[in-house]
Amino acid sequence: MIDTINNNYGINPVSITALDGDINYSNKKYLISDDAGNKYIFKVYSDSEELVLAKEEQCILGKVRGNLDFKIPEAVRGISGDTFISTPDGEAVLLRYIEGKFIADIDQTTDILLDFGKCIGRLHLELKNQDHMQKKSRKYPHQSLHYG
């Protein structure tokens, strides 16, 4: 995996940690740290239907990212200019790591919950204006969101 990341992204991983599988997804996730101190999430998709949704998600997030005042997942473009690359285990994407905690793991004060709701509302307003496959055909239930 080190060679795959280095050859496709020009990043020199110094550590790779497998992340626990999410029961809702078939993709494999890894936390990558590079020699410059940057962190990334490397996601490998073996399920072709899930891959289609992941590519659509990255396209949509790329369109709305600049209109939001909070961080959302951002794919790193590879040396080839593509965001998704081929690996022996399936297609993969490298995402910039977003520092933070899961909302379930923090003290959920009224202020935090109000701020969380405002972020969800702003994201919803941006997404409703996008023309994407999820509006047309919903094979999968709404995916859970994690915010930093």
C-alpha cells in the first residue's frame, strides 16, 4: 500500500492504520500519516455500486465545498490528476483528514447541538440545489454523517 500511495499521489506514508469497518459499508478505510506530518483517509471500494455513489459524492462535495464555512471531505488529486485510482483490491480515493471528534463522543450542550443543526441546514441547502443521482434513484438509505 505504501508504494501505491507514493506512486499515485507522491506522498510518503510513514504509518498506515486500518480503521474499524463500518457495518453500513463494504469499503476498507486506512488512516495514513506522511513524512510531512499530514494525515489522510485512504478508502478502497471493492463494491462497484458503492464506488458509483462514492464518485458521485466526491463530485457533489467538490461543488459545494467553497460555499460552506466548515470542513467536509476533500479528495486529493493523484499525480495523474484523477481523484480515484486503481488498486489490486478495487478503486480507491485519498481524502484529507479532518481533525475532530464524533458528535456522539462529546458533551452535547445546547450550543453544540444548535451549531450542529445549523451546519446540517447549510449543507442541506447546498445539496438541494445540486443535480445528482441520489435525487433520482435511492438504492441505499441515507448515509450517516460525521463532523469534525
